[in-house]
Amino acid sequence: MVRPPLTALSRDIPAYGGHAARTPMALVTEGSAAGFEDSAARLVPRGSTAPPR
């Protein structure tokens, strides 16, 4: 789609969705919900990143 391909950060989107689905259910059934600790983002280097000098 884009030239050069852009470097990006990759996140665990399914984990966000799972947490979003569990949180309201936990609030209704237990009265509180556990916190969510985000995993570290992963750098995905692509064509927009130059090699080190």
C-alpha cells in the first residue's frame, strides 16, 4: 500500500479484545474487574527504517 513500507509497533490486539469482553462480565458477576497489564510493544522494522551508520 505504501512505498516504502512503514516501520511500526506491533501490539497484541486479541488480548485487548479479550480483556474488553471479560471486564464488563466481571463487573456484573463479581462487582470488580482485574487490571490489565499491557505486554510490551514489538518494533517491526520495514523499508522506512535506515540501517545504522
